[in-house]
Amino acid sequence: MVDMKKIRQTPVKDVMRKKNIKKLKPTDKVGTAIKWLCTSELSMLPVIDGGNYLGEVVEADLLKIVIDPRDMSTRQIMSEPMLGMSFFPESVRHVMRTHNVYLSPDDTLRSAAKKMYMVKAGVLPVIEGGKLVGLLYADDVIARLVKK
């Protein structure tokens, strides 16, 4: 039987991924981010500068490159889908999110799952002292339901 109380109280640090995390620098090319996102099962890449967490590049945000930010009307997007290609940002700093939702290693899985649900995120960074210490994926949280 699944002990939901135990799962809900499990600290994020016991479940988060700590190794082999692909990280970008703010000066990395947008093309690098696109390549990494397209050749992996990732939907988010953290952006780090001098060890400090600055933000993340999210797959869905790269669609902004294709859309002209001056006119986001449905009609224009449908009739001119490549409009935004005249502006192709050179570096990751131009497309990364900086209004970040993140977790602490000591957060519980319950509070982490709640944040993920509220912001519709499949992965959230785990930050401690301004540094990225891991990533928590929704599928890792859900997998705890069947782990024995």
C-alpha cells in the first residue's frame, strides 16, 4: 500500500536529479539551446553564470522567436508564421526566463507538486543559496507513487 503521507513529506533533495544536468551560460548561442532541447527529452535548460542561477530557457518560449512581439494577434500568426525570424536572438540571455519559480531542497514533494501544478511546469529548478543544486521533474514525483 502506498503511504501518501510519507510521499507528501519526502524532501525534494531525496528525489531531485543532481547529476548530468545540462547548463547554459547567458552568452551561449540560442542555437545551442535549441540543439540541446531538440536532441534530448528536456523541456527546460538552466542558465548559470559564475555558479549563480540566473534563469532558464524553456522550450515553449523559443516559439517567441517565430512570432513578431509587436503583434500577437491570431490572424497575423496564422497568416505570417515566420514573421519573427527577422529577429533571431544571438544569445540565451535574450530568451531566458528570469521571473523564476523554483524549489528549495528542503521543500516537501507535496509543496513541490503544488507549485508544479500551479505554474504548469514539468520540471522546476532546485536552488540553494542562489546556486542550482538539482532539477525536480514531475515524472520523478509521480514515480514515487509506485516505488516500493
